[in-house]
Amino acid sequence: MAHAMTHASVMEPAPDAEHGSGVYDEKLGMWIFLLSEIMFFTALIGSYIILRFSHPDAWQAPGKVLNIPVTAVNTFLLICSSVTMVKAYASIADGNQKMLRLWLVFTVLIGATFVGIQVYEYYHLIEKAFVPSAGLYGSTFYTMTGFHGFHVTMGVICMSFVTWKAFRGAYTATDHRGVEVIGLYWHFVDLVWIILFTIVYLI
């Protein structure tokens, strides 16, 4: 009996054991998910570029249709949210629960503000008759920015859950996997938006 128990304990890995690479399951899963997202957004952006160069007459100068100053401010806010996310991770890595909660709240608020400003932009664009059915320009614009906005919205929801857990003391200096994993996702959507903003609003 003792031999069997010893053998079982050797064969079964610890629940929190990491892979040989030192990457735990949640982080590995997020990396795999983000790789699929990279392919998804690459396809969207690639299609946009091909359509735009193939049908230049279907596009107008971005400044004539889009509110570039408002979106530039929104972009700056999203970049700031990446900074607050880094601060949140650094805080819990140092075991500072108070600052973790503070920076997470800031990140959630900034992310929600970004989504709100995007909805505001959509509202005014639709008022000007710039709708998804308004040719290639409208359909590609709303497809790319809409999918990104959906990703940010999901990120805000997940970040809110992580923040709720942080207020319950779920994360420590030795175990803060949830903060790191949501941080990877958040930095990804921020990076994608910088690319979208450059291609759609500035070029």
C-alpha cells in the first residue's frame, strides 16, 4: 500500500506545476489564444489594405469623414491603460495589494472610457450617413474597429472580474497568474489599436 501511494505521488504532477519551459497552463493558453487573434487581425488588416489599394476611389481622406482628434485622444487613453496595467502587475509582484487594486480600477475605467468614446464616434458618424453599408470604406471601417471594440469590451469585463478578485485578496506576490494573463490580453488589444489607428485614421 505504501509503495503504491509513493508511486502515485511520483506519477501525478502537482496541480500548480509549470511546464518544462516555466510557463504555467493559463499563460500558455493565453499565448495560444493570442496567436489565433494575431492571425485574425492580420487577415482583417490585410484585406483592408488590399481593398483600399485595389479600389482607391471608394475611400475618402480620413480627415474628411473621421474625427481624428477625438480618436487620437482615445488612443492616448488606451496607451495609458497599458501603463496602469503594468503598474498593477508590478504592484502585486511586490505584494502591494492596495496599489494593485488602485491600478486595476484605473485600467477598467480607462478601458470603459475608450469604449464609450468609440460609441460616441459611431453615433456621430452614423448621423453623417457614414454607415457600414456605405461602400467598401464604411464596411471595412466598422468591421475592423467594431471587432476591436468588441475585444476591448470583453477585456473590460474580464478586467472587472480580476479587479473584483483583487479586492477579495485572491492575488499574492507569489501567485498572481490572473493579473499577468489578463495583462497579456490587454497589451495585445492596445497594440492592435495602435496599428489600426495608424492605418485607418492617419494613412
